[in-house]
Amino acid sequence: MPLLETRDLTASYGDFQALFGISLSLDERETIAIIGANGAGKSTFLKTIAGLLPSPPEAVLFEGEKIGGARAFANVRRGIVLVPEGRRLFPSLSVEENLLIGGYGRSGRWTLPRIYELFPVLSERRALPATTLSGGQQQMCAIGRALMADPRVLLCDEISLGLAPIVVRDIYAVFPVIKAEGTAIVVVEQDIVQALAVADRVYCFQEGRMTLSGRPTELTRDAIHAAYFGV
Amino acid sequence: MTAALDTLIQGILLGGLYALFATGLSLIFGIMRLVNLAHGDLIIFAAFVILAITSALGLDTFIAFLIAVPIMFVLGYALQYVLLNRTLGSDILPPLLVTFGLSIIVQNGLLEGFSADTRRLPIGEIAGISLPLGGGIAVGIMPLLSLVAAILVVVLLNQLFYRTALGRAFRATSDDSETAQLMGIDNNRIYATAMGLAMAVCAVAAFFLGSRATFDPTIGPARLIYAFEAVIIGGLGSLWGTLAGGMVVGIAQTIGARINPEWQILAGHLAFLVVLVLRPRGFFPRAFD
């Protein structure tokens, strides 16, 4: 049984339908990447799984349990944790408080000392407001905050967005450590090279539909190009 | 000189009471951007709860007050969870309409249950005792205690906000309720807890209001205005600011009353207008919003 599965998942914002029947699965300890252009529905897909957008119960399964439409806080307690697009750190909380609040609903293997070991720069700035961090440090803080909830599935939404390539490399460098804990990861990326490097399997979305799936080694550049742009 | 000092001291003491009126309002506005138009009526409701416990069980007013605090917490929690959470959203109108309706319901419910008679919480001899400070100035024990209570409430709430996991959850939910849910925080329960705390503070305000002045079921809205003024003078979202705002209204009213007893209320409102002109965001606005 897959750890997480979607079956014919659809999502809409009012009259605008953003996802048209997405079916995919994620196994325990697996990392998958979802790639696609702006507006392909990648972020919508993660938000729906996390419980920020409504869906029918049978459209999302976690360990076989129908959890579609469950509220976000309840999914966190199951171990489905989202690193939201744009980081969304809490501006009135310090760096350390941002990390601590990650463990509000659920906690486990990841503790403050372990997060600081993973991202030493956060330890130096623990008492400062989260807004004083640079973009890359904020992203580290957002990932650390999500880890504090001891995720079984870590959903990462565009964590490379707006960051310098060298910073992106530093951030992705911690993924092996996270994977070593047995955490399954879903990465949404516009940076195709980064996505192919980190993932066991890749899905490509285009305008709310899945246009390609496979292992990175099996996919040709042309096939990805066609699935990405639809030409 | 003595008269001026006396006016200032009495104003500060009155300000303590107004700060107690305002703290609950400030708390729930800060956390969930809910403007509770029934806040004044809920303070009066709390005063009647204390009165009812006193007369039904024959208990001392202070003991009745201690019993009323948790009762008000539970009622506030239920009020928010069952009713007010449904009004929260991107539109600010539904909570205003619903709490306005609630204000009318509370007033009329109290009129039905307790009649329009003016009441006072019986606290015995302590009501008349005052402490001479020398130079012909004396402060009443109860006004002094209400100021101490106001400071204590603000200190305790700030400790809760900045030292506990629940406080972090309050602040995170206030910043960004959607992302707070991604931390496993059930924002409906957080809002209900905040309203419970606000109502517990209402019970404290009710105890000091009812023991120093008379009250009847219809005086809530007037108390609401002082509370609003204190919150806005202090700056939205800051509890210390609310305490300071209460002081400003209290001192202005006392000065006004000293000049001419008819000017007491007017002077408070004028001070509010002056602050609005000079510091539209209040004394201690939050750095962001």
C-alpha cells in the first residue's frame, strides 16, 4: 500500500478549476518531484493534500485512510507537513519560536539541537525576528519548522524560488539527512535540474493535468520539454 | 499643586478600571481581528453573574467573583466556538452584525431576568476605606486594587503570550491563521480560548466596576466606548498600550470633572480625538499589520 495516494483529484478556486483528475502515489521513504510551468497546478496540488483546499474524502488516501477534505491541522497530526510557498514564517515570532511552533501539533525525532546542527546559521540567529533572516536562511527556517513536526510526508513547495543557485544547493544538501530518517518527500519545483537530481520519480503537470511521469533516468530531455510546455 | 497631583492620581486609578474594560477587547481584536460590539454588555453580564452567585449561594462577593471567572471563561469559549467562529472570514461585516445583535440580546435578557433596577456588588466596609498618602491626598483601597488588578492582568497575559506554547500559537495565528494551521494549530480552538480569556478578564472588570459604582442592564454600551478609546489610544494589538490608553481616558475624565463636573465624559472623548489627530495609530502600534 502506498503511503500517500491521490485518486482522480480535482480542485477549484470558485469557478476556476485548477486540477483535473490527478492520480499519483508516494511510497514510504520515497522522494517524488512535481515539475511544471507557472499555473500548472503544482502548488494547488500540495495545498489540497495538506488540507488547505477542499476535496472529496476518497480523493486523498494516507495509509489507506480517506483524508481528502480533512482540515490542515488534523493532517499535520497525521504527519503530513507542508513547507509553504514563500516560506510564510511568522513575523512576530523569533527564529527559535518559529521552529518551536512547528512542533505545536506533533513532534518527535527532530528537536531544536538537531535542527541547529542541520542549519548552524539558524542557531546564531535564534533570538532575532524571523524577518531579519536572508531569503535562504528563511527557507532553512521554514524547512526546520516543518521538520519539528516530525513529518512522515514532507511537502516542499518551490523551496528554490527567488534564491541564488549556491543557496539552493546548500538547502538541497540537507535532503539526504531528511531522507535518512525515512521521511517521504514531495518536491514541487520549477528548477527541473534540481528536481531530477533529488527525486526517485518525477511527475510533470501542465494546466492541471498530468502529462508525464517516470524515473529521472528514463525521461529524455525532449519528453520533459514536451510535457512541460505542451509543444 | 496638591489638587493637580490629586487629579492625576485619581485619573490613573480610574484609568486602571478602564484598562480592565479594554483588555479583553484588545486581546480578541489582536488575535482574530474581531470587533466585539457586545463587549460592554458582557462585562455587565459578568457583574450580574457575580451578583447572582452572591445572592443564590449567600457567598461573599469576592468568593463569588472567583467562581465567576472560570464560568465566564467557559461561556466565552462556547460563545466563540459555537457562534462567533462562524462569522470570521475575509468580510468584516458579519462579526459586527452578530455581536451587535448579541449586545441587544444580552441587554434584554438581563432586563428580563434582573429588571431595570440599579445594582451594586456588596463588598462591605472595604468600599469606604482609603489610604492617606499625605499632603491631603488619599486613595481608595478599591480603586487602588483595580489598578493593581489591571497591571496584573496585563503582566500575566504578556507572560502567557511570550513565555508559553499557547502564547506562541496565539501570536502565530494572529500573524497568519492559514499557516498556523500548517503547524497543527486548530485556529477555531485558539480563537475560543482567546475569547474565554477575554471573558475571564471581563469578570475582573465587572467585579471592580460593580463594587465602586452602580450598574444596570443597559449601561454596557457606554463602557464599550471607553474600552474602544483605550484600545485605539494605546495602539491596536498592544496590551501595555491598552493599559496606557485606559490611563489617558481616565486622567482626561478626572481633569474634565475637576474643571466642571459636566465635562467629565466630554473631556475623555476630546482626549481621544486629540490622540487620533496626533497619533492616528495610537501610542504603541504593532510594527506591522
